[in-house]
Amino acid sequence: MPPASRTSRRRPGRTLSAAVLALSLLLTGAMTACSDPEQAPTDGAVRLSIFWWGGEKRAELTERALQLYSSRHPDVTFQVTWQGNTGYYDRLSSEAAGGNPPDLFQIDDTYLTEYAEREIVLDLSEYVRDDRIDLTGLPPSLAQYGQLGGQTMAVAAAENTPGLIYNRSLLKRLDLPEPYVGMPYDEFVDWAVDVTEETDGKVAGTMDPSADYKALWLWLRGQNKELYRGRQLGFTEADLTRWFDLWKNARADRATPSAAVIAGANSGDVTRQLVATGKAATSFMWSNQLPELQKLTKDELAVVTYPGTPKAQWARASMYWAAFRGTRHPDVVADVINFLVNDVEAGQILGTERGLSANLSVRSYVEQSLTDESMKSTARFETSMVDRFGSAPTPPPRGHAKIRALLITTAETAQSGKATSKQAAAAFVSQANAVLAGG
């Protein structure tokens, strides 16, 4: 079979130097891989196209891992393309519309359902059933979070979950207890009030996360509800009113800072997060953002679960590997996915750049090589939660990105007092339903 050449349509967005590619030959420690290097599912030369978003470091590490795969399977080579996050999905959608997307590509939970409904991604279920893609080493909820209608449509490239990042040094100075796993919301707000009072109002106890879809989702799951039920909202206007009221009362009690301060952090920009700027003792973030936040402050930061039952949380895919439904080499693509997720040497190369290794055994090897103390803390936190996570929800429906943005705008009307909790909730539900209905 001749190579499936895509050179005419796929020119790398950026390329790596020969010196960087040569690093693939400098792998340390020949370790036994989880995938069998002697089994190459090919009958001849195969050239796979692969596309992801990220920076130069991600590109370097991913290319090294792919070079390792090719060293074991000389008949398989890769045409790589990568770019920054901005415009990534526009480009992927354009190529999909033309019927010529890459064989293998990176995707996240915001778009997985949409791409499955558009029949762009390959159903990987048969490969999972016969262990050609082995998901047994993943936390159960992480494997489940790549499923739609019981079918595996993508495989987690790495894991990440929401994390409450808090200022441990500040709490030690104030002689106040640290937040803990399973801390009820009412207790958490009372604790935040204590922080504000002990600092004479200079540092609020917590960020107001009422505009954060992650916080809302986990709060709902703690009440056996969901952010979505299929292509509909999984909660009512009354539920959202209670959520907005929870934080309205917290603001009134000075557990949170003013609306003007809160608004600066609602975008999710790490540099503007209140735990880093010193305006609050906690921020509702992703756990893997701890190292980045730690670089912004001299105080020691730490991570714990969001308030409420830990069963509301799940091992979330920070991003997935998905295959093109029309690829001419589905068996090879599936084998590459299995390799990237389960192979120990590949895992050591990829490190924590996309998040923690999805496979727990691979993760244990990677953790041994970590040198950054904040990343070590993140890894310990994630691993300690494996047996405490609840089941994963279905990945969000099409329109999720618009819903997330809509929550921010409507929550800010409540935070600023321009709307009551009920008015903001009604506006959100009405507009969100229109988004979901429109697809």
C-alpha cells in the first residue's frame, strides 16, 4: 500500500529543527511499554496526518513521542501540523467540511459531541472492546468521559479536574484552618468570612465563582442534577436563582470582594486570579493551573476540591485524541492512540504538558521525574482523588462554548446588582435554551 500522502494539503503550521527531532534518540531508560512494539497493524508504508493545538514545548514533546512510535514501526510516519489555540477549531472545521481532516487530532470536551454528531470522529468502541485501545489503566470516570451514547468516541490524552487553589501561607499567618475535601458550601462561606475579618478586609476569603460553569456544574451534581440533560439544560431557573443567591449572600457577608474586583477574574485569565493578586485567599481553577499561579506569588499555594461532595467531581479529560471517521488507516490510528496513552516511554516524553498522564501506571513513572513542587502537589491531589471521584457526565452538547460565555455575562449582572438573582437566572435560562435549540 503506498503512503497516504497529504503533503499537498497539509503543510506544518510550524516545524521543528533537526536538532530537536534528534532528541527522540536520547530517550533515557529502556522501559517495557504497555503496547507491544512488535505488533504493527500495517501491510505497507503508512503516512498519518496529525493535528493539535499548543506551543513549541508541546510540539517538541509530541514529535519526540511520534518519532519513538516510528522507530518501533518503521512503516509508519507522520505529517504533523500544530498551531496555537486561537483559530484551531476554525481550521479543523474547515478541513472537516471539505471532507479532508487529519487522521488523528486533538479535541476537547467543548467540541467532542458536536464532532461526533457531525460524524467527523471515528467510533473507537470496537478497538476498546478487543483491547487494541486499552482503557483499563485509566480512572473509570476518565475512560467514561470519552463516551457518547455508550460508544467511545475519543480517548483522554491527559487528565485534569477542577481545583480550589488557596493561599496556605496566608492561612498559617492568620492561624486559620485550611479548606478540606468535602467541605460543605455553607461552612466554606463562613470560613471565607473569617478570612476577610482576620485580614481587616484586605483579603477576601474567596473568589465569587457564580460565573464559573465548572463551579455551577459541580454544585448541581452535588444535588443529583447536571449542567445538561442531552440537548437541554439539566437544571431549572429556580436552581440557578439559588446559586446566584448563594453568592449574593456571600458578597453581602464580605466573604468575597466587590463586584468590580470579581469581574477582573471572571475571564479565567490566570494572571488576574485573585489568589495570585492577593485579593482573595482562594480561586476556583483547574488543578493543573497551580504551578502557573504559584509563579505569580511568593506565598505557598495549595489545592483541594471545590466545596461540596467530592463525588460531584470526576476525572476529566484535559483534552482527547480523536480519529477521523474517514481515515484510510483506522487500525494504525487506533494503535497510535493506544501508544500515546498507555506506553510508559511515550508517557515519560510527553510528561505533564497536556495534564497528568491518563494511564495511572504511566503517571506513577512520570511523577517520579517531576521536579516542580507545585506540579508534584497537583499530581498527588489528582491521584488521591481517583477513588473518590463520582461517575462522569456525558460531555457537553453543541453550543457549550456559547453557554459558558452566557453564564459569565448574566452572572455579572447579578454580581454588580444590575439584576436580581431571579432576573439573571431567567435571562440565562431563556437565552441558553435558544442556544441549545439552535445547535
